[in-house]
Amino acid sequence: TKTTVSVLKADVGSVSGHGVAHEALIQICKDALAKAKEESILKDFYVTRCGDDIDLIMTHTNGEDNEEVHKTAFDAFMAATEKARELKLYGAGQDLLSDTFSGNIKGMGPGVAEMEFKERPSDPVIVYCCDKTEPGAFNLPLYKIFADPFNTAGLVIDPSLHDGFKFEVFDVMEHRKVILNAPEESYDLLALLGSTGRYVIKRIFKKNGEIAASVSTERLNLMAGQYVGKDDPAAIVRAQSGFPAAGEVIEPFAFPHLVGGWMRGSHNGPLMPTSQKEANPIRFDGPPRIIGLGFQVANATLIGPVDLFDDPAFDNTRNRAADIADYMRRHGPFEPHRLPSEEMEYTSLPGVLTKLEERFEKMDE
Ligand code: F6R
Ligand code: MG
Ligand code: MG
């Protein structure tokens, strides 16, 4: 039998604005998943949070897109929402677009990253969870992990990686997808991946079709037709023997690259890797955060996790991210700190333009 790892995430309310998911909500989710484990829907689970987002990391043998598993997560988020309303938490239920489960969680608000695979004799799996950013934030690090030999030594020196990988890329504007091969088509791939707000990596495979990575790509803002919350992403990545080593999977996050999100989902800022405990985006509602959890998957149970960025080796990265945050903030309302207008989640521009319409004067050619 195959094992499935499912990460479903949602922001259903937080403390002190869009800051931190309340412990009571996390406990409610843990209780709900413990019950599902008793009922044999799940084999195992781990609940964490990054900022105001709760991440349900679940293992089972029911495959991807399983109705029972998705309903379990949806019901957990619903129960947590009830508590959030009682405590008058900020943004209570913000990512749930409906209060009844319709058989498939897609389009209902929560983000989903899943992968089904046949367990190897030993199967290290790394889960990343972000806050105050978007799925395209994973484009750069995932490219480095699976296609850049300056990051992943194994692409050059390990015969089991030397063939490269296949990237499934979603065009989130046009709702279409394409598969590109690396290294053969890496320039075409990069031409797409550089547009992080539009083209996002959904999945990565070995050339033999084995799943290597999976990202949540729901764009909440587009899905609901209007902005209802940030689509803060999660990702699952397999490591070792035939995949990049755990250290190669972690290495790109030592560079705090600029991502879209931060204040009002409308600013570029550095992606700061932290421990679970420090995943508190406070300064200017940020800067954007990522946590990393290292598991061993054993007979569909989760051994671990190791809190991957709870490591002094990432202190320089965090200091650098804080310096970049200072630098970016100094731009105030100017690009490229503020996102270009079509990428902003909040904008007053149409109103301002309407107001000024009469005062604009045509100029001679
Ligand atoms: C960004 C985020 C926050 C909010 C900001 C304003 O993803 O969640 O920066 O956008 O705190 O929130 P509202 O409009 O709810 O007052
Ligand atoms: Mg929120
Ligand atoms: Mg969030």
C-alpha cells in the first residue's frame, strides 16, 4: 500500500490582528485529528502554525483528494472557527469560504499540498509552512533544490540525481498547466518561474515519475473573486537516496529572497526562516516567515519533527533578513517595496483616479 502525506492549511483567526493563531485553536485541531486517527481515517498527524495560519500535517493510506481526509480538516477548521468567534479573534474563519463541506476542499479556502508514494526503506520528508507570502515564494528555492547544481551538489555528483527532474507549473491566471524538464529546458522553466505571481510550481517529479515535491497553490484572492485572505503556502519535499539530501533541501532558505506578501499582502520583503516558536510576523505584519519541519515517514506515521530552522546556522540569514527589512521599509509606499498595482491586495488607486479624472489634462504629443 501507498502512503499519503496531506498538508491542509487555513487562517481561521489570530491574536493581535493577523499575528499569531491562538493556542486554543491549535488544541481544537489536534483533538479533531486525534479523533480521526481513532476512527482510522488518519494514521498520524502533527499540527503546527506559522503566524496566523494553522497547518494540519496528516498521514494516511487513502490517497490524494480523499473526501474523508479533507472533511476531517475542514471540520477541524470549522470547530476552530467557532472558538475564534467566541474569543473574538481577528479574522475568525477568514479562509473558510463556505460553512458546509461539499465533498472536495478545493475552492473552499484552505490551501492543500499532498503527495502519495510507496515508502522507501527510509523516507525523510520535509514540510515547509509560510505566512505573509504567496505560493510563488517557493519558485526560487524549489528551482535551486531540484535544478541548480550550485545548491544541490548531488545533481552533479550523485548518479541517482544526475538525470534531473520534471516541474509541473501552474498558470494561476489562466488555470492551465505545463510540465518542463530540467536541466534540458531550464531556461524556459526560469522564464516562467521568474513571474512568481502568475506561474507557480505545483509539483516536481523524478524523470521516472516518482513524486518529489508538492506545493499548495490556491490563490484565495482570485478564487473568491475578491480578496478574502492571503494564500500563505505550504510545501512537502522528499529527501535523500534518489532525491536531494535533506541539507540540499534546506540550503536555499539560507538566502532570504524577496517575496510578495507582508503588510496587506501588498509588499515585497525577505522570507525569514525561523523556528516554530519564532514564527510570529509582527514587524509591519512581517517580515514573511517560513518554518521547516523534518520527519521520517514510517508505515504512514510521522517520526519527528526536527524544527529545521531552530539552528544557529540560520542566525546570519535572520540578521540579513532583518537588515533587508530595514532597507525595504525605507521605501515606504514606493515600488519595489510596494507591489506593482496589479499584484496588490489592497488598493485605493481606482478611487483616487476617479476623483482626479476631471483634473487630468491631455498633453500634446
Ligand atoms: C497580510 C495580512 C495583514 C493584513 C493587515 C490589514 O497578509 O494578513 O498584513 O492585510 O493587517 O488587515 P485588515 O484589512 O484585516 O485590517
Ligand atoms: Mg489572518
Ligand atoms: Mg497568514
